[in-house]
Amino acid sequence: MKIAVVGTGYVGLVTGTCFAETGNDVICVDIDSKKVERMQRGEVPIYEPDLDVLFERNQRQGRLKFTTNLKEAVDASEIIFLALPTPPGEDGSADLKYILGVAKDLSTIITKYTVVIDKSTVPVGTAERVHAALAENLDESLFDVVSNPEFLREGVAVDDFLKPDRVVIGTDSAKAEEKLRRLYEPFVRSGNPIIFMDVRSAEMTKYAANSYLATRISFMNEIANLCEKAGADVDAVRRGMGSDSRIGKRFLFPGVGYGGSCFPKDVQALAHTAGQHDYQFRILNAVMDVNTKQRFRIAEKLEAHFGDDLGNKTIALWGLAFKPNTDDIREAPALYTIDRLLEAGAKIRAFDPEATEHVRSIYGDKVTFCEDQYQALEGSDALAIVTEWAVFRTPDYDKMKELLKEPIIFDGRNLYDTDRMRENGFHYDSIGRQAVEV
Ligand code: UDX
């Protein structure tokens, strides 16, 4: 099939590349001409595992192209995906100016039947607004607007796209349904479903799924905080809970709060949508409140340990990205930790395998950025861990003790076994487990 993808951010690029991988002809459009030139030269503008291999192959074989010319892409396509940013406005609502702007442009460009698909996370009712924008200059027989939310996780997005748990498609058009069924069939050979529904329900599904997952995380963070006080171990509690098939094992890990480009934004936007419908979504307000506090959990533990002394301390920080296998630092708990520690006057020696440059562009030389995790420990008074990169999981404990001034670790991701840390002589304080004191 012939496909255009408008917007080559994270979602657009993964979507375009993966559709090319199943043999479709894909043209990706972006207004950023420098970025388009780079992609035309074969450069992948984001870090996402496996994307480079698929990108190179499909570009080389001529199925994946890039342009700044919307008309060129639309003329060549029967399906247009809109993968445009929806930044949160001041009131928490999603700002639709990019999507509606492109819809307006499309209304003067489309000349044959085209399916226009909202891929971005957009509030309930957006497809109707896109429809209205298109209908201003176009006959309604020439287009259908479909909602097809993405459920990609950064770091495993290619795999999530190629092998989705499910594909959700909101449409009331049999013609559009048929096209999308054909387009997605190669991805659900394993038997996972393509779930067709009305447009508004598809839009709501994305917010409901992300908000539910964020709720699970905030719930577990509260259980963890209570475990610390009540003398329980959240790891044991998590395993005990997760073995119930109604609950399930995944997404029950407490930590330093959820971050990233989706959960914080989507929970806020759904709360805002609720407000617009005169409904107070109490759980979501609590989820946001818990998360706001949890992001400071490690900084708070450091403050409690060092007290007023924190101003004279150097803290090693392992992990800056909001989660492993990405260089994305949007809403990263590490940034909140850094702000709080700098405010207290502490010095920071930070290391991250991928995200250093992004963080350096914010803090400059206010933070010392290190080449590897051990360098961050040199002369530091304590180690704080905020991202669970695999490379942190089996460290050389002797080397750590040699480099740190004191063997003190605050672990926001529960990477290590507490008994092992006791045996190795560390002061070890993690999330929801009893601290090991030395
Ligand atoms: C999420 C959704 O998973 C995805 O379906 C949606 O399309 C976009 O948002 P992503 O933001 O890439 O994906 O990351 P995810 O792996 O879901 O983690 C989100 C945040 O929750 C991270 O900050 C992570 O550290 C945190 N998290 C996740 C926990 O604190 N505990 C968990 O058990 C799981």
C-alpha cells in the first residue's frame, strides 16, 4: 500500500519504518528541512534499538522516503498517518494546533479517496475536529478520519510495533476498516486481535490504558513507601500480588515515579477531559499527586541521611534517561533529583549510557558528566541510582567501595539484593525495602 506519515518524531519514524518493512511504500513528511536532509542521507535522528537496521534496509530498497513537501507525499498515498506533537497546554489539555493545521492543509491537497489516521495521542473528539477541518474544502466522499492510537514503549518500540498485543482502530467506515485490516494483518499473524470500535472509544482507549498503567505505578509507589514504614519488603509483596492472574506480574515495580513523554502528559490530559465533562476523576488527581512526590524520593532520602551537610557532599548519579534503552529525558526523575540536589548545594557526578548530551545541554557545567559509571564514583560521598540500565546491575562491588568515600548507596530502582549489599558492607537504602545500615 502507499502510505504517507506526517511528522517524523519518535512515533512517526517507527510507524513509517515498520510499515515499509512489511513491503509498503512509505513517504515521511516533516517541516524540519535539516532533519529531512539528515534522514535522506541515511541518518536516524533518534536512538531506538533496532530502528537503524530497518531504516537502512528499507531506505536502500526504496520503500522509505523523506520529504518536506506535503503535496508530494499526499499525491502518492492512499493512507495518511498524522503523527504530530500534542504538547500539553498550560491547563493540561493537549494542544491540537499542529494536527488541525495539517488537516487544514490536507483539505486543499487531497484529490482522491484518502484515509486520514490520527496516530498521535489526542483527546476524545479530535477525529471529529479533523473531519470538520477536512470537510471545509473537501467533499466528504473523498476521505475518512480514523483513530489508531499507538501503544509503543520507548526502547522496545520496533518490537512493539511489529508484534503488538493488539491494534486498536476507531472508524465508522467499512471502506477504511478494510484498508486498515489489510495494512495491519502482517503484524497480528500470531493471533493477537485488531480491535475495531467507534472513533471516540478508540481515542479514549489510549488515555485509559496509559492512565491505568500510571495508576498501577503510583499505587505500587505508595505500597512501597508504606512497606518501608511498616517493616515489610515490597519485592516480596509485589511477587505475592503479581502471581494473582487478575493482577499480573508486569508494571508493578516501584521506583522514583513514572516519567517519559506519555504517562505524565496523558494522565494530565485525561483529568482535563474529565473536567471538561464536569466529571471529577479523583483517582487521576491522586495518581499525579503521588508521582510528583515520588520523583523526589531519592533526593529526600539523601537529605534525611546527610541532613544540613548535603551542601558539602558530592553525589554520584547513575542514570539520567527516564528509563533504560533510550536517550529520552522528558519528565525524567533524574532531572527532578538533580534540581533538588543542586538546590541543597550538593555537587553531582553523573553518568548515563545514552542521555548525557541532552542533560548537559540543560545544566552545562553545574553537573560533572562522567565517561563511565565508576568515574562518577570517584571522590563521591554516596551513589544515587535513578535509572535501571542493565550495565548497573552487576557492578564490581570492591571497586565501588574503593572509589566512593563511604560505601553508601541510595537505589531508586531496587537493582540489588539487600542481603548481598549487607554482606558487601554497603549502607544500602532502596524503595519499599528495609534499609541496610552500616
Ligand atoms: C508508555 C506506554 O507503556 C506505551 O504503551 C505508550 O504508548 C507510551 O507510554 P514509555 O513511556 O515508553 O511507554 O515507557 P514505559 O516502559 O511504559 O515506562 C513509563 C514510565 O513508568 C517510566 O518512567 C518507567 O520507569 C515507569 N515504570 C514502568 C515504573 O516506575 N514501574 C513499572 O513497573 C513500569
